[in-house]
Amino acid sequence: MANRPQPSFPEPDTQHFWDGCKAGELRYQTDSDGNVVFYPRGHSTVTGDRELSWNVSSGLGTVYTYSVVRQNRMPGFQELGAYAVAYIDLDEGFRMMSTIVGVDDPTTDISIGQRVKVEFEEQAGEDSYPIPVFRPV
Amino acid sequence: MAQERLAAIAGIHEYPLRVAPGVSSMQIKAESMKRALDDAGLDWGDVDGLYDALDGEGGGGLGLAAYLGIKPRLLDTTQVGGSSYEFHASHALRDIAAGRCNVAVTTYGSTAASMRVPIGTGGMGRGGASWQQNMEAPYGSTLISNYAMVAHRHMHEYGTTTEQLAQISVATRKHAMRNPEAVKAMTDLQFVKVDEITVEDVLESRIIADPLHLLECCMISDGGGAAVFVSPEIARDIKKKPVWIIGAGEATKYRENGGDITTSAGAQSAPAAYGQAGVTPDEIDIAMIYDSFSITVAVMLEDLGFCAKGEVGQFIEDGHLAFDQPGLTLNTDGGGLSSNHPGMRGLFLLLESVRQLRGESNSQVDGAKLAVAHGNGGLLGGTHTGGTVILAAD
């Protein structure tokens, strides 16, 4: 079971997103004009409008770019060995930071443009939030 | 358009040591201010404007004036990361032109090396609850990996190669070896090789975060310095020739849905600066660009208009960058890659620009008339600022 840093609360912008992860849903917002708002916020970044709708993503996306971290002095990551950090472009039009799992060697088995799908990685600790990560499809 | 001469840099100081145990960053700031005022022939009591980037123990407009013992009539605490000092120069141009102050200083002090601060590899996102930290902290992104993501995308879109990016490190090291303080820095920080390097050396150094190698990453040093900004009236009577601030631009950029990560805030700040200065990129002699990493320079060479987006690989191969080659000259002090990087390098971009335009550089370009100092603060592949300053010889 993974032991990634957990989101911290109270934090009103992202609470509903993380509640979605517990429900197995990758949630994102749209404003009344249909503009995608992500990362989650209390206002539309296009219009400033505060009337936003929540939607559930298909979880399918494309690797926009990535790096493989070989050196991280932060506790919890320094033992992992090489791991990927990536920006994923979801098919619904939002970009999120995440990681890519399920590859033998992240230095050779990940590529820009690769198709990936979200999954929710269970975390150690009682009542912890599962973390959305992506696996090649 | 006639260039206006509304504000100048009159004095500079670069703190010489990159490993300075037993000295506080506030002491570095105060000593650097005194020496920069001496360089200009101005006095401590002449200072009536204070810019600060909130560095040091209790800095900022609130804390630094008290430490220094001055009561300026203009206080500006602009903290936008490593480009803060380009923003300070921009604000000094605005404020001096408006008559709000006549002798202003910005100072910098850091003991990042002595304190063993893991700036690039320490991980980010343990700062408590925030909308952004909550979305990014679980993934273990480091500062270097953030910049590396820009490099990967640049290579993917435009075919840029590690060999091309490595040339930035090679040219910068060449300049560093001509700078005694940079040579001492690399010695004190125990660089494996204190000598000129080759593309092969860069490629053979270990990868820190794909695709960036160790020799594409700036050092972590102690250091600091100061710059004195003055009005044209003061500039007439200083010890050395003034270097004029003739244009400035500011911008920010961040992760956007569908955004282009290979274009930085510089693409917005640079045209504003050139426009105010009334100059074009092809007139620039010296480019002092924040070289946190090789890719930072590559992106900025494009965004500052020295070549089109995506063409920097060819631009580098065409042999620009070093001071003894024709065309644009880059980072003649040895840069963050090989001279100093205490965390916010923006100040040193101004200082070396001034040296070049005074004719005082260790890697002097004969007859240098125009320099651009461009700072990048924050994360190139995330939230960052760009500050562009155009400087002209007297």
C-alpha cells in the first residue's frame, strides 16, 4: 500500500475533488458557459462566475509531458527509486499533475502522447484519500 | 523611438564567497549595500528607496529597513521568486521616473549552501493546505523535475537534443573559468572538475530528473549582492559611468488546461521591455538569462526573440553564446550553472549586465552597448514569473 502525502483539510476548493477519489470518481468543474475549470476552485477562471457544475471524467487521457525523478530528498519519496511525474491531458480538456504506474522501467516505458487511464491508488492509514494515478492503456 | 534616460544603476556589489559559514544572510545584505554605495560614491544616508524580496532572516520592507537603520520614503517588497530583482529594477525605473525616490537599493543575501538547503531535490508541497498543494503534493514532484518536464516537451515538439542543451552548460563554464570568484566557488563547493567542460562531460554526468543531467543544473551556493538605482540627476555625479534602465516588462504564467509548457512568461514580458526601450532583439549584445537549468536558457532565448519558438537547438548549434564568438553572448559571469546560485539568481543578471556595459567583465564583449537581463522565478513548468530588463551603456 502506498504512502503518498495526503491532501490537507480544511481546504474548500479541493474537498469535493478528493471526496470523488474516495467514490472512485475523477471530478472536474465547468462554468455556465461550458469552460473547464481545473484545478478545482470556487470561481470560473474565464469569467469569475461562482456558479460551477461538477462533472465526472472518463479518466482517459494522454501524457502531455513527464520527468522521471531520480533524486528526491523528501521523506516518503527518497526510498522509491526512479518514479515518474507527469502532466496528463484528460479527454474532457483538463490537465493535471500525476504519476504513471504499471510500467517496468519509467525511464524507458513512458512516452509523450501515450494513452493512459486513471486509477485510484489506496494509501496507508485509516480513512486516507486514495490518490489518482494513471496507467498506460 | 528615442530612448529615455529616466533611471540608472549607479553601483553594484557581488558578495565574493559562495561558501560563507558563520555569516548571516542579513549581514551579506548589509555589507553588499555598503559596498554597492561605495561603488557609486554614495552614502548610507542617501538611500531613500528600498526594494526587497523577503529574503534573509526577517527581511522585507518591514524588517530590512530596521536592520539597516534607514528610513526610506519608498518601500517595495516584491517577492516573485528568482526574478524578483528584475521586478525591482522595473519598479525602480517607474518609481524614480515618478519622483518617488532618488537613490534606491535592492539587496540579496543567502546561505543556502551552508544551510544545506536542497532547493532542487527537496520535494515540494509540504506547506500545509492549499488548493494547489493538495493537487500536486502526492506526486513527489521536485523543482528539477518540473523544469525537466518542459525539456521533455520541448524535445518532443521541436526535436531539441540534449547535445544542443549541453552547449549552454559548456559555454557558461567557459565564462566561469575566466571569473576567479566562479573558480573559487566551484572549488569550495567541491565540483568534480573545475575546468572547461565538453558536451560529453554533460551527457556523462548523472541524470537528476529525466532528461536533465547534473551538469545542466545550477549549483546551490551562498552569496548575495546589491544594486543601487538612481535618478538621472544623481547619475551625473557618481564615480563610474551609469548603466541606464531603458525598458522593463513583467509577466506570470502557470499550468493551464491545454497550455503550451514550452513558452514561458518571458514571451509576454520581453516584448513589453523591448517596446519601452525602443530596441529589438537583434540589437542586443549581452543576454543575461536565468540559467537555473539548461532548458531555462533555451526557452528564454526563444521567448526573448533571439530565435523563433522551437528553433533554439539550431540557434545554439550555429555557435552563439560564448563571448569570443560572433552574435549574441550569454551569461558571461559563469551563470548559476558555474558561478553562483544561492536560490534567487535574478540580482546577478543585473550585476553582470552592468559590468559588461561598463567594460568590466572577465569575459568582456568589446563595445557592448545593450544588455537584456531576464529572470525566471518559480517553476518553469508550473507557476512562474518572468521579468525582463533592458540596460544600456552610458
